[in-house]
Amino acid sequence: MSMLRRNPQVIWDVVDGVMVLCHTASNTFFELNQTGALVWGMCDGSVVEAVVEHLRGAYPHEDRNQVAIDVRNIILALEEARLLEVGSD
């Protein structure tokens, strides 16, 4: 299983209702939408499958498969931006 951990070089806060992340090494800022913020909030050692299930619960009227795809795409984007570390347990 893949565990999700925030990059320790990233700081974050909510500004005017928007989750803002800063990668301190590159001084690059990122904004997350509500779904991205929910995913980010679980990147504390959670496994991908737990994040998917949590988001399925948060969006019960959405297609379960689409929620899984969206969560995995958010995780991939966060990883590619070096905001998130994905590793095995």
C-alpha cells in the first residue's frame, strides 16, 4: 500500500477560504480547491485507499469510480509538484 506524507518543506494555511501551500525550498505557491484540501488533510501517513474511501463518504452522490480517479489525479499532481511524498509502508 502507498502511504501519503506531506513534504516537510511545505507549509500551508487557509487564506480567504482557499488552501494555499508553499514549497519553501523553491518559494512556489499552490492553491487547492475544496477536494484537494480534503486530500491534503489526510496526507499524514494515510494510505491512498483510505483517502479514496473518505472522499467517497464526503461526496456520496458522486460516481464512486470517478471519485477514485479524481483522488488519484490530485495525489499525482501533488506528488509531481513535490508537495507530497508517496511511499510504501
